[in-house]
Amino acid sequence: MSRYFTLQEAESMIPMVQESLESAIDAKARIEAIESEMQELSSRISMLGGIEVNPDHVARQKLERVSLVQSVEADVRKIQRSGCLVKDLDMGLLDFPALLNGEEVYLCWKLGETKIEWWHSTHDGYSGRRRIMDEFGYDEPNLRPN
């Protein structure tokens, strides 16, 4: 069974998940830079029929990449252990499972947003996001998230 968040609980989690999310995004960007550098090196070797390569530098890059991958995985696991779902690292997109009228939905938060203002069904995804106050109005008791 999933953990379900109220809107207030989900918003209180933002500082913790934001820190882990930013760390994962930074590490992923560095991984991509290392992979790009390695691809460029490989292309130069292929096009030139070989070049002098600094094996220590290449070995350090590979070790750094392994360490960064482990860091991303640890950050994602930390977020998921909180009950939150990592949906897209490139966008910085997280979902918090919630209940609306007895049905599971996701409170949707994106890095850079100061609070959770969107939700969507489990089938719609990001493109089906709707403003929270459209459905989670606190003046209507039966529409409050559980």
C-alpha cells in the first residue's frame, strides 16, 4: 500500500526532497558531461586513427562517473523512501500520492515551484495536470485530500 499525503504533508516534505533532487540533478549533469567528453575522445581516436590519451585522466573520469551514478541512485532512493515518486530528473518533477474522493491521484511538484499547485490522475501524467484549487478546495469538505 502506498503512503498517501495530504497537501500540507506533501508541502512540508519539499525542503527535504528538494535538497536530494537538486543533488541528483547536479550529479546527473556531471555524468552527462563526462560521457560527452568520453564520446568526443572516442570520436577523435576513430577519426584520427589513434591519438595519445592520458590513461590516468580517463581512469579518473570513469571512477568519478561510477561515484556519481551511485550518488544519483542514493538521492533517488532517499526521495522514494519518503513516499514521494521521482517522475523526471531532467524536469525536476516529483509526485506525492494522495487520495481525492477515495481515488489515488498525484500531487505534482516541479523544482522551482514554491508550493504544490497542481495534481493529476495516476493515468494522465504531467500533461494532464490541473490546478489544485479546482479540485482540492478546502471549503468543500468531501474534496479534501485524505
